[in-house]
Amino acid sequence: MTAPFSTTLTDGIAELVIDRPPVNALDAAGWHALADEIERIGRDPAARVIVIRAEGRGFCAGVDIKELDKHPEKIVSVNAGNYRTFKAVHRNPLPVIVAVHGFVLGGGIGITGAADIVVASEDASFGVPEVDRGAMGGGAHLQRLFPVQKVRMMYFTGEPIGAAEAYRLGAVERVVPREELRDAALAIARTIAAKSTAMIRLAKESLNGIEDGNLEDKYRWEQGFTLQAYSEKDSAETRRAFVEKRAARFEGKT
């Protein structure tokens, strides 16, 4: 199976590019492969900073809903792959810069919220359609980006917010035209790569240690509710409706 990403390493900058058309939604195997690769880069003595970006229409649409519609039992493996990927970013010994464009949804929020620095193109939008997909998760990482009430508004309504609003709220370091996104991320990466790798690694570990609460524990708590959600009839209906491109029909509602 071809990996849904590619990686290059130049002058200490590891550039990981997600590329799984049409919307960069990863299946269970893809999430585990992504986690493996991010962990591997963190162990590479030649790497000093990581840039994660994507090709195509948007950064990442999250999990492959079509796979879960056919194989709902894979939710356990998907959950594990998500958990490992987000942890690999957040707990990586190297700083991770994420450059996002277009849609940033579900698992895309997890990657972005776990990162150290976020750069966005002007067309980027951030959202968590989990409730409309019969799942949970993403709130912990979204809350690392946005204030509590904004997170709840986004979560309950499924409504995304744009790059300008994300910048206003402090989630994004820089907003640039789409064609300048990669260069903007690499410029920050070069500044970091030029510094002492030993000092930067210590800084990353120390900053993680002073955060309020354990991000991975919070996300693990959420994942328990995803499993509970999958026991509900409404969860299966939301996935079926998504695949069939129609509005979901819930019992007792018209």
C-alpha cells in the first residue's frame, strides 16, 4: 500500500506532506503509518524541526468515513491511530510547525492542535463535524487552539471558523496567501533549525511539561465517548447519510 504522505529532509528541516486524494481523509492504516513516520523523524539525529503540510483541496478531512461505514469495528484501530499521531506531534522531541489550507477537520484539528506553531492560508477553515458523523473527539485539541466557549459553539453546531478569526483568537501565528504558505512555514522552520538542537529539544520538553493538564489523557477521555457513540443507532445513520450524500434521518424527528 502506498503511504498517504511523503517526507523529505533538507538542512535539518523534515517536511512531511499529506497527499491522499480527494480530501486527505486517512483510513486506519494511514493513521498508524503517519504516527510511525512522525515518531521516526523525531528519532532522526539529522532532523531539527518538522513541517507538516498537505497537497490538494484541504489540509486534512480527518478519518475515512467510508471505511468506518463499511467496517464500524475498525473504530478501535482508527482511534488508536489518531491517538498515536496526535501524541507523536505533541510529544515529539522536535518542534512541529503545521501549515494548513482549505478545510481542517476532525483528525486535521488533532494534528493542528497538537502542533507547536500553526501557519494558515487565507482560505483555511477549522471545524469539528464529529457530532454530525456520529463520533466524538477533537475537543481537547480544539481547546488548545481556541477559547472554551468558542470550542463548544463549534462542536455543538458543527460550524467552522475561518483563518482570519483563528488568527484573531491567537490560534494561528500567520495568515498568508495560499501560494505563500509553504514558504512562510519553511521560513519559521529555518529560524528554529539554525539554533542549538539541544536547547530547542529541552525547550520543547519543558514547555510541554508546564501545560495545563495532560493533552493525551484528555483526548483518551474523549475517545471513550466515541466508542459509546458508536453503540447508538444515530451514529450509524450519520455515517450512512454522509456516504449517500443526504440529510440524516433520526427517529422521532422529521
